Amino acid sequence: MRVMVLAVGVAIGAQAHAARPADPSMAASHAKPMRLWYQSPAADSVQGWLDQSLPLGNGYFGVNVFGGVARERLQITENSLVDTPTDGIGGLNNFAEVALEFPHAAPQDYSRDLDLDTGTAHVCYRDGGVVFTREYFTSYPDRVMAIRLVASRPGALDFTLRPKAPYLTPFRRTE
């Protein structure tokens, strides 16, 4: 089994948090795990971001996980990138858009979830006889978002990482 771990940290001091109960005994206090579960990826659109993506973080540093198969979109915000309110409108801006592109075209047995007890998101599917699993979490003390990529067959893990910094677009420059 091949495992790859990616970590995304923010050098300007962004902090993320995996939702862990203050008292570990509280996690086991309810019989059923608390989770959001889906059988398809979130739409790669504003509506998909609002209603379907899986949010991780603590409001200071956050990431929305879309769970795409051929293209995973990770939308990252960080609270120092706030627009100055004009006409009462302002808010957080994207710190980064990160895409993970995979050569997977015919997924089967797809699932994605957000475990509310641990603050961990998962994507799992089968493609070409290989089971691919992705696990995402954020850590407040470590100031990092981590992704664990797993393929059930050695050598099957293949992807391209494409980061983008949307706040550097020409319409934001004031030169």
C-alpha cells in the first residue's frame, strides 16, 4: 500500500484546528458517530462551495474540501486577507486555491464524509481496481492542513498539484 502525506502550512501565522473535544471521554459519549456523508463530490461552483463542500478549520484558517475525483479543489481562506467593507460588503478572501489532479475517470463506490467528532474529512472510491482514499485534517497548534493520500496498489498513486493565489489577480493590484 502506497501512502503520501501533503501538508499545507501558512507562514504568515494562519492557524487551523481539528475539532477535538476538550474531554476525550465526550467523544465516546454518544453511540453513533457524528458525520456528514455524501455519495458524490461537491459541485465545483459557488453553490457547491456554499452548500456541498466540507469545511475544516476554525474561522481563522479554513479550507473547503470538494472531494472531486479527477480534480480535487481545496479552497483556503485566512483572515488577514479581508476586504475593506465598501457599501457594507466585505469579508474573507481566498488565500489559495489548490487543485490535486488525478488520472481517474470511472470511479465506483464513491463516498466522502466529515467526521464531526474528530474534524477529519475523507474521500474514498475505487477506480481501475484500485481503492483510493484521501484524509484531510487541520491542526491549530501546528498551523497546518494535512492530506493523507493512499492507494491500495503500489505505484498507483499519481497526481499533479496545482496551487493558485487568487488574491494576486490583476484586478486586486493597485499599482
